[in-house]
Amino acid sequence: MPCNFSAQDGVLKSTCNLKRSLPLAEYYNGHLSTWPAFGTGQTILEKRKPCTVPDPRTQSNDRPATSISKPRFLEQLENYLRRELQSLDLTRGNVQELKLQPYREVFEYFIEDFKTYKPLLSSIKNEYEVTLAHQREQIRSLEPLKSMLVTVSEQCDQKIQAMREEERLEIKTLKTEKLILLKQIDKLKTDRSFLKTQVAKLQKELAKQYYHFRNEFDARKLLISDINEMKFQREDVKQSHSQDVASEDPAVLALALKMARSDLAKTQVELNTVKANYGDVVPRRDYEASEKKYSEVFSKAEVLQSDFDKLKQEHEILLDLNKQLLQQRDEFCTNLAQLERSSTPRPHWVKCAEVLPGGHDHWITVSEGRNSDELVDVLLSELGWRILKEKDFFDGMGKGQGVPAHLRQEGQVKNMKLNQKDVVNLLKEVWKEKRVADQQKEKRSSLPEFFLSFLQKRYGNATTAMEWSYSVHETCRMYRTDEYLYLFYSILMGEVVEDVYHGLVSLPTVLLKLLTEADTEHQGTVTWEQFSDALRAAFPLKSGEQIQELIDTAEGQLKTTENSISYRALFPEDEEWKSGDFMVILRSQHLAEKKQYLKDLRNELWNMKEVAVDDLRAAITAVDPNIDFPLMETYIAKAFQVPKEQLDQAYPLPLEKILQHLEAEDIQRAEPPTVDTSESLESIS
């Protein structure tokens, strides 16, 4: 019998009447047949693909004679289902819906005819229909996400390709510039060698000319002296001859002639010698011209040499820059690859509210205004506190030298399960007692040792003291978001020096002193203008934005609109650390200034793998020009972990090690030279 199909809400419906197409043989209303439970030979509809012929190998011709055949009603249902499946058009798009429709009709027939099981079967059918509709809706809602994912993936690929293309062009440009510089350097080297050859040749020629001129000059001097001597001898001879003409004797004249000939021979020899020695002498005019030309060539050679040295230095600088650029490119490529492998979506932090005590309201309170790193600390604190409450005993760390003094215990230690308020009150007493003890001894003691001795003195029992010590230590370690507790833990573990705590506690001392002195009427109030001037006088290094932030925070904390403020409310005496928003902002600005100070030092020393004492001294001078020499030497000694007297013997350390040592210390940028206190007070008043 033909059936009419229609699509409603994405589901294929049939309007055919199945009951009319099937005979009513072996049909029982309200009764479910127990076949084939009573039959020895069971014939069940095989599970195979539609429109296929059964496998003859799976059928046996040798059936028992006593086998009971299927009910006729079941056979008719199977035949109807097989005919419907074979008549389906499997080339259409929604094949699974078409195949499901005949089974749905058969199942509806069961529901209608078996009245006893109709509610249960209807519930089953309805639940399956709802589930299928829900699955279709989910598939339909995920289709846009699939297209969006493909689009985002394509955009990321395009960005990466663009970045790689930019890097490729930049590398190509740098290589071209490098080749040009190398050619220029080769040309300069060739010119330099040619100039060296010319200078050497000119020096040799100059030496020859100088030797020739010197010989000629000496020969000329000898000739002049000989001529002068001969002139004198001639005059003497003429004078003696004029006087003795009358009395001349032939014998004497013969002797004189003989002596004159002898002198003539000697003079001739000397003249020949002088000619031989000074034959190559040139005139002074030519010598001075050659010397002038040599000086000009030498000055040009020096200029070329200086230009060459500058070009060589610039070339080395360019090579260093090229090397740094290559390193940065490799680092960027590595970071990009790591981000591509490990980048994950931003976590949905609201999910934490479902598992943490306090619920959604508590999580909103503790997580408001925090970044991801701070939220991780908050989550660790919340989970750690729950774990700490469930833990009954701690494992002792032993009694080795590497274990802090307050944790040297073997075996298990009982957990006192302290709350945050108990620990804060105990730490206040510890700091108070330690300050008194340090003032009496005039020497600062070790915090772990003093903490243990304080607990032993307080509880009078070493076991109880160690239980309190472990409990306080673990509580402070778990509360990473509480600056007061975690700072105490850091000092105990040696990660931070004790000066950091005292520096933060004494931070408002100068400001409070200036405000007290500005309060001439001793009423505990000052005007907003006096408060602003006191802030600028107490913290001269703070910017105008930081000062304004402190003023706004104080106004929000005091909640006043009057012209005067009760400044003592900003510094409560009953709270040593846990104070209002004003002190929180003041401490956060102090820590931010310290981080900026260390960042400036890092920027000054970024190109040094190992830092020497002189390098750090120069960097501190450049970053902090107002620092005095003793304070700078103190910072350097803390950075190299040596006494100030042994700074000359300190070995260079890696930059990260230097910054790590300085970060553990209480350092800050030096203030400019301050004016007289009276002048400051007058300006505030």
C-alpha cells in the first residue's frame, strides 16, 4: 500500500495506515506473544543491509522437523519492513531519516496494538524522539562554530605567512647591506695596503735624500773651512814675503817651494775626498720641498688610517647588531612555535566558584581586579587552605644543616589547624618581641632561631613549640595572597631579608611626622592642601599621578567631603600591617618603584652576560644619579654577597644572579638632596 511522506521539524513523517496493510492474523490486543521462547527452532529477522539477498550459507536446509515457524504476524511485519527499506531512494541527501521512518511506523504499530505496554513504549519512543531532536539541534548550533574555526585558522595562517615574509625581506635586506659593507671593507683594505706601499717607498727615498743632503752639507762646511784657512795662510805668506823680500835665501825658497807642493798635494787629496763624500748633496731648497711633501703625504695617511679605524669600528658594530637581530629573530621564531603548540584559550575562572567554599559571591570578592597570575595564587591559597585543614600531621624535614632552624624535626608533627586570624595575632607578638630583643642586644638576630625560641618560651614544651612552628609555617606558605603572612614565610626561608619588612612598616613614618608637625592645633586634622604638600615632601620621587592616586584613595577611605581630613585615621595604631586602602596603595607603589629600579638596571646591563663591580657601579650611577657613594657601595656589596671591604676581590656574577640578590634586599631609588626641615614645614603650613 503506498505511503505519503512529509517533513516536519526536520523529521520525516508517514501518513500510511500500517494496520490496513497487514492482516490481523495472530493479533492479540493487550497480549504479548511469548514466541519464540517455546520453540526449538527459532527464526529471527537477520541484521543485514537493506535491499540485499540473505546469504544462503547462513541458512540450513536441514531443519528439525519439530521446529515451530514464526507467527504470521511477525512475518508480515518483517516483510513490510523489508519492502519499505527496499523501496527507499538512497540517492537522496537525508538517507538515515528515510531509513528510520519505516522502523518508526512499525514501532508505532506496536504501541497502538499492545495496550498494556503502550505507556512504557510511548515514553520510550518520546524520549528517543526528544534525544534525536536535541542531537539535531546541537549539530545545527555547531555548524557556525565549524565555519568560524576554519576562518580563524585561515587568518592565523595568513598572519604567520605575513610575519615570515617580513622576516624574509628583513633578512634579505640585512644580507645585502652586509655584502655592501664587506665590499667597502675590502676596498678600504686594498687602499690601505696601497698607501702603506707608497708611504714605505717615500720613506726610503726620503732617507736616501736625507743621507745625500747631510753628506753634501758636511762637505760644504769642510770646504768653507779649508778655503778660509788657505786665505789666512796666503795672507800670512804675502805678509812675510813682503817683509823678507830683501833677505830671501835661495835655499829657503827651495824649501818653501817643496813645502808648498806638499801642502798642495794634501789639499788636492782632501778636495778629492770632499768631492767623493759630498758629491750627492742636494740644495736645501729641494730638501725642504721634499720634507714638506712627505709631511703632507704622512698627514693624509693618518687621516685615511683614522677613517679606516672608524669604518672598521662601525663594521664591528653592524656585525654585533646583525648578530643580535638574528638572535632576536630566532627567539621570536621559538616563542611563536611554542605559542602555536602550547597556547590555550583564556581560562573561565568563574568555574572555580563551583568547587571552592563560599560559592560564587566569595569567589567574586577574592578575584575582583586580579590578573591571571594573581588568580592562580588565589586558587592555590583556597585549595591549599582546604588541604591544610584536612591534614592531621606534617612530615618532619629532618635535622640537617640545610633545614631552617624552626623546622628541624624528625618524624610526624601534629597539625594545629590554625586559622588566619590566630596566625596574624601570633606574628604581631613575634615581631614586637623581636624588636625589643634586637634593641637590647643592639644586634639583629636570625628570624627562624628567634621564632623557635619564642614558641618554646611561650608554650614551655619543645614538642608543642615545634607543632606551632610547622603549623604557622605551612599556613603562611599556603596564604600566598596575604602579603603579611607570605612575607613572613619568605623571610623564614631566606628568600627575602628582614630589612624588607622593616622598610615597609616604616614607610609612612616621614609622612606621619610631617602631618603631625603641620597640625599646629593638635586636633588630628589637616587641610587637603597640607596633605598634598606633605605627600610631595615625604615622597619627592613620586609622580603627579601617584600623588593624585594616594589623595583619591585617602578621600575614598575617609569618605569625607570637608576641607580638612583626620589624617590619623589613615594610620591606625591597632593594626601593624592590615590597614586601609591608603596603606595598601602606598606599599604597592613602593614595590612597583623597586621593580622599576631593577628593570632600569637590567636595561643598563642587558648586553652583559657577567657583571663586574665596576659595571654595576656605573649602571647604578646612570640609573640613580642622586645616590651617595656609601649607599651605592652597600647595594653593590649586597648584590655580590661580599663585605664592602672585599669588593675589589669580588668575582663577576651573571646578571640574573645580581638582580635576584638585589630583589631580596630593601633597595630604593635615592631621593634628591632635601631642603631644610623648617623650610619644608613652612611650605606645608
